[in-house]
Amino acid sequence: MKDFDLDDPKLPRSIAEGAMSSGGYPYDRKLKRKHYERDLRALQIELVKAQRSIRKNGQRVVVLFEGRDAAGKGGTILRFRQNLNPRFARIVALSKPSDTEAGQWYFQRYVTELPTAGEIVLFDRSWYNRAVVERVNDFCTREQTEEFLDEVPRFEQMLVDSGMILFKIWLNIGQKMQQKRFHDRRHDPLKIWKLSPIDVAALDKWDDYTKARDRMFIRSHTAGTPWTIIRANDKRRARLNAMRHVLSHLDYDDKDTRAIGEIDPQVLGTAPSFLQTEE
């Protein structure tokens, strides 16, 4: 964007005022904090109940969080895990593969991180790096991406067939919201560590990321392993709806559907419906 300079301490007015509504976001303001904190507590209590049942029944739960840089993946994951027993709820955020890992079967290093009986694993980015981040930044070849897109539905169906409970969540933000969040990181000494060279490069690759994302949805959204899309310009609504989605699909003792509440259809949807609205 011509009028956007990441290093300029002053954020352009057009971005500041247009960030929340960017990407077709349906709300012009954040959810009020008091409503957010009330619902967050109720949902976290339900997550604690769910974890207790998962432990008792020996279930294995995987939640993949994907999205553009600055979409809010890390913050959402932290709220998920905040009050869970950390011995049985892990966050996985893998770094760049080593030379040894780069020579392995692509899924191999992710397989070793999958949960054992009674465990929840939350992936902050996952094997889908190959379909978007790696492809857009030429960290892999087109052939490798095509091979991945051919294999991933079969790989995930194997996980589900083995009894694993798999959630795939994409947090979606508008372009101006990404610019605003990058600017916040660049000029906040407590957040600047979050801004990487890959993030900065992403500013000029918005369309490339969009094409890669959409292709990924088309090739990897299946009846057995669907993608859930959450519009995340408002982090508060995104976090609450992500929790509601997961909890609504889990069976556990003493489940309180009133505490879980209703999923907001303007915020959460499926990949096919999302792609239709993007056209």
C-alpha cells in the first residue's frame, strides 16, 4: 500500500479507521470488555470440564490454528490453554526444520507431536505451512506443495479413523487490520519481537497469500476433516467463537450448553461458505 510505511510512527488515518471493517468484517467495534471477560470465564470453565473427560476417556484432541501473520493465533491459543492442566494440554509451535528434519517425510516431525491418550495438543501453525507460508515464500517447490495437497486429506482421514478428534481453524483478518497490527508491533517495545522478516515481506504478498489460502481450502476441506473459518478482526469475538466451536463438538460430563452460548454465524463459518462470500 503506497501510503503505508511500517517505520513511520504515525499510522495512516485510512488504515486506523478502516481496519475493523476491512475484509468485510460485520462489526465496527470490539466486543465490550465486560461481556468478553464474562463469556471467556464461562467458556474456560467448560474447557476445564472437557479436559477432565478427555483425560478420563483417553481421548486425543488436536486443534490446528492457522491464519495470516498477526491473525491472533497465539493469543487465541493462550486463552484456550490458560486454565487447563498443562501436563495434558500442550502448545506446539515448531521452528524452521533442521537439515535432518528437512530430509524426512514431510509429516514426520508433526506426527511426533500428536497427542497421546488423554491429551490435547494446540498447534500454532501446523503441517499447513507447506500449503501457504512455504509456497508463497519459495521455501518449497510447486511440486512439493502439490504432493502435500494430494496427501493431506488422506493423512488427516487416517488420524480421524484412528479415533483422533481434529479441529482445523483458520483465523481470517482484513488487509488493513494486518497492517495496523504490524504497525503496532513495530512501534511497541514489548511486541516488536513478534515482527519477523517474513511478516514484513507478507505486506507485499497479500494477493499471493490469498490465492494459496483459497487453493488450500479447496483441496483440503473434506466432510471428515473440514475447515472452520473465523473472522478475527476483533480478537475477542474470535477467541470466544473458537472456544464455542470446539466445545460444541465435544461430548463431556456436566456440559452446560447455556454457558457455551451461541456461535455467531457472522463470525464463524465453513470454508465453502467463506469462499463464496469472497468471490
